[in-house]
Amino acid sequence: MANRDEKQKAPVEIYTPPNKLAEAIGEGKGPSLREMQQDAERRLRLNGAKYRETLKASIEEMKEHVASDASGFDVREAIFALAHDIKGQAPLFDYHLVAEVAVCICTAIRDVPEKLQARPDLLVLHVHSMAWAFEHIDDASKEVEKAALIQSLHEALES
């Protein structure tokens, strides 16, 4: 018990290393965290309109890839890159269904490439599903189809 008490009474020295980043850029001279968040939100809203066109162009590029005569590997690689970007970006701009289809595309290409090689129509189905999701993003009359879309893509890969 005496050893324990002696250890508790021993002086403790706290070492704080120099903050090289703070030294380089200074402290407290920039905008507050709240100001930075407001600025980021403003920029995000401004880019929202631009993103719709970017997304549309990416989907068109995917459709061109599946319609091309390029090798299956090259097509899958190009589509994976586009879908990977979309799955990360689309939710920021409220294109959640499109992002979910992008996740399905990435998963299919990464997890079952041999199935896509044997059945290229499955990749075409996925790409056209993304185009459909994009075209009907604001169409309330398609809610039933939207709800079934992702499950249908999973089932197509299982068959």
C-alpha cells in the first residue's frame, strides 16, 4: 500500500510538443469554425446546380463505355472509376438513389467480376438503372419502382 501512495505523490511532468502547424499559420487569425461551416454550405449549394450536369455527363460516359467495343476489363475499370466518384459525391447533392446504384455497380465490379465478364448484360442493366434513377429523381409517381430498384439489382447478380 505504501508503494502505491508513493507513486501517486510523485511529481508528474506533462510535455506539450511544439505545434509546428500553429507556428506556421498562426493561431486565431482566420475565420471561426462556424464561419467556415457556413462558407462550405454556401459553396455546396452553389455547386449543386453544377453537379447535376457533372452527374449527367458521368452517366452518359458510362453508357458509352458499355456500348463500346472496348475489352470487358477496360470497360469495367472505367465504369468503376466513375461509379466510385458518384457513390461519394451524389449523396452530398441529394441524389441518394443514384448513389445507391453506384454502390451496387462498384460492389458488382469488385466482388463478382467473373459474373460480369460472363454476362456483360448485367453491367449494362446496372448502368441503365443509374440513368433511370437520375431521370426519375424528382418523379413522385415512381416511388414503388425506386424502392424496388436496388433489390432488383442484387437479385440480378444472384441469378
